[in-house]
Amino acid sequence: MKDKLLHTPEGVRDIYNSECAMKLALQNKLHHVLEHYGFRDIQTPSFEFFDIFNQERGTVASKDMYKFFDRDGNTLVLRPDITPSIARCAAKYYKEENLPVRLGYIGNTYINNTSYQGKLKEVTQLGAELINDDSIEADAEMLALTIECLLQSGLLQFQLEIGYADFFCALVDEAGFEDEEEITNLRELIEKKNMFGVEEIIMSKEMSDELKSIFLKLPELFGTLDILEAAKVLTCNSRAQRSIERLVKLYELLTEYGYEKYISFDLGMLSKYNYYTGIIFKAYTYGTGDVVATGGRYDNLVGQFGKEAPAIGLAIVIDQLMLALSRQKLLTEPEAQDTLILYVADYRKQAIALANHFRKGGINTILQKSNDNLNTDDYIAYAKRMKIGGILYLDNDNEIKVMNISDGMMQAVQMKEFLQ
């Protein structure tokens, strides 16, 4: 039983030492990007009422949530998605604000995936939400922000694929689909590029040959700007046409940012989150099969909480981004910056004074009484394990032994030199 307690449950893991330091450094770097774009921090609870995330909101299925009860019998869930929480906050705290609101966050989400998928059930997301702006300029800004975050993370090669949620919805409405389960099934088949499954559903329905043709081609409608022009001639549906036109204009805006080389389109892209209404996007890179960033426009979600407000958001999946950076050998371990002050009991007072002096100067300092049963080599090995940069050893009145861990050099320095 004791051995079992040393392990974590399926789908979660410990992050420690240099990996934890690198993750925090990455989060801080991306957080600065959000700040530079004018997004201000917001924190929402790790668990909320079930109704914030229920199926009617268009978020994840109930079976994929971690649910529990409070003492009053209310059903609570660990948040599977942060966007509905931000929508709730916007409706509550910015109800009277009609001009754009920019909010950023860092937090963990919890999805109760099946163990056979091998996915993490707890992941860290860094995201941004732009509320009260339905313009195409807002769409472009959020895509530019996503690209800038990925560039600042250190990625050199990635692709941001853009789709449009209402393109699929327009075709579904035109075809007269009414069964939600059938629509969900069709959505999943298109998303997986399962052309045979799509054909089986479409050929069993009564619809025009033109409409059947575009449904069957949906899994293939991905690529560069040319794919939008090709799709435009496949349908006369006005809503679908408007979706394509907005994507074309969006591309023109992104060329003004200088980010067009990172952009591709996928009209067969669909999301498991049904609250998306406009553009949706996913970013991919080498080293991971999952997305490193995702997002889209959700113009009706905030309204479900009492404030009619268009919105668009993005989420950087920190864990997947870390994995990709590591496999592409773009992660560098942080330099050892801590200093260990090691002292014998008779020189505790001097050691404390020296530690206070260093800390006031902004130097990370560890204060440690030496163990008589350990020698210098033991502490050097310890410093290497703990990523400590150097050791200062106090065992007399006049000098300090200085040990640089990286090169193994040791020298004696007068005490007064450290206190100047």
C-alpha cells in the first residue's frame, strides 16, 4: 500500500526540478506576451457548479467531467474548460461594459478521458479572451497573439489551421438534419477525415446533389488560400459563402501582421466545443500529435449568463507545447543560480549575516549548517543534484572557501570582500 501511494493516478503526473523550472519560465514568457497585447489577469475557481459546463453550454460531455457534491447537495465539477468560467465572469463583473474587455489567465483543466487514450487528464492552459468585439480585426488580433506566443516560446516551425464553425452549421441546416446525435456523429467523422463514414450518412439522406457533393468533399477542403476559392464555387448557401468571405478577409489582415506563412485553412475543422460560432483554429508543430494551441469565436456563450456579448478566445496548451519544444531540442535548462552558504556551528552568526547580505542584493541564497559526517565532495555532488551554482563554506574567521560547481574550481577569498 505504501508503494502505491508513491504513484499518481492515471492521467496526472508530478513535475519537478528542471522541468518545473522550465515550465514556469515558459509560462512567464507567454504571460508577458499577453501583457504586451493589453490582456489583464483573471483567476477563476478550479471547481464550479455543474451547470456552468453542462451540455447545453456546448462544452464537454458530462461523462468526461470529474463530478462531486458539496454539503448542500449541489453538483460541482473540476473545470474541464476555462472559457465558460470567463464568460460567467464577464457577464457578472462587466455587465455594463460595452467596449472591449481583454482578459488573460493561466490555469489547469481536468478532463476524465478514458485511460486507453493515454492522454493527460490534468493540463495547464494559458489563454486570452477578447469580449465585446465581433470585428474581423478582433479575429486577426487573437490569431496574431497566438502566433506571437508560439514564436516567443521558441518554436521555429508550426502551422495555424483556421476553420469556420458556421460553415458546417449552414450546410447542416440546409440539409435538414434534426437529430443531434446524428449531427454529432457527422461532425466527428468529418473532423477525423473519415470519408467513408461521412459518405454513409450523407448518401442515406434526401438532399441536392450539390449539397451531397460538398459534404463529401469537406474532409478534403484544407490547404492554402486557394482552397477557399475552390470551396466558394461548391455551394450557393449564403451563410457558407459569408464564412468563406470572412476567412479571405482574415487572411488579408494577417498578411498586414506579417504572419501569413504560418496560416492554412481547413473547412472540415470542427470542435468538440459546440459554443463556437465563427472562426476556429488549432496550431500544430513537430513532436506531438495533439494541438499546442486552440481557440475560436463564441458570440452566444456569454449571453447564456445574462450579457449579450460577442467574444473570441485562445488557449495555449502548455504541456503539449513543452513536449514539442523538448522533442525539437528547443528547451534549454535554466542556469543554476542558487548559492549555498555552508557553515560550521561556530560561524552561524557570520553565515546568517552573509545570507542576508546576498538576499538583499537579489541573490538566491540557501543557508545550511554542515554535517560533520559529510565532506566537501558530498556537498559538491549534492549541489549538482539540486542545480546549485556554487558553495561558500565558512569554517574560520578570515576567509571563505568558494566552490564553483560548473568547473569544480575552489579558492579562498577574504571574508570582507563579500560584505563590501
